Amino acid sequence: MSYIHVAAVSTAILSVGMTVPVQSFGMEQVSQTLTLKRTETKGKAVWGELWIDGKFICYTLENRELKIPSGTYTISKGKKGFRLHGVEGRSNINIEAGNYPFESLGCIFVGMEKTSTGVRGSRAALWRLIANVRLPAVVVIQDAPL
């Protein structure tokens, strides 16, 4: 396990040897890194894939107008799934169950299947995610390559 100590936004070296920016949260012990890879944008929807330790967990869906900036964020257990911390100028950002981008007020929805308008199987995906996450953890959000 690695420890990261940051003041504001800085760069930290994680145990896997990857250098990523980390939002400020003082001294954190990182057990796991989740990676959200955005893959497609269409209309108001932004789809992605969520990976943990090289294992595909589920698809993700965000509202294009309210998507979270790419970067690295700490996560904790929340009422509806997981809570993201350090999203500049925003609060109450969750990774949770949901199906359509118009339902999201800036959160990340998870699903087992990608559809033409959103995701399907969101509760099953959330349970799969909960079963695979070891806290404390960070999520790295990556935009789709151009």
C-alpha cells in the first residue's frame, strides 16, 4: 500500500508506479485504484467502462453537460453507492444506480449493459462494484482518446 500526502492538487506515485494527480485530502492510504475510461459521447450521454485491477466491472453513464472533469478523486462509501471527494466547486457527487443521462445531476451511473440511450442493469452493476471495491480507494477518470 502507498501513502499519499498532498496539499491542494499535486502529483502522487501509487503502488503500481503510475503517476496521477490527486485531489487534496491530507494523508490517505490507498488500497485500490478504480479506472473510469470514457469511451463514447452521443447527445447528452457520455458512456465509459469502470475497471478495477485490470478487471472490467461495469459500464458507466454521465450527463454530458454535468460530467466530472477528468482527474483522480478519492471515494468513500455513501448512502447510494460511493461518494467522490475533491470535485472542484461541487459536492454530493456519487457513483450510483441510474439509467438515463437526464436523470443525473452530475453523478456517475453504473450499468451491466450499454444501451443506445443509457445503461441497463444498474442495481446489479452497483452490487458488483460494492463487492469489488476495497476502501480507501481512488478513481481515475480518463477522457476518451481523440
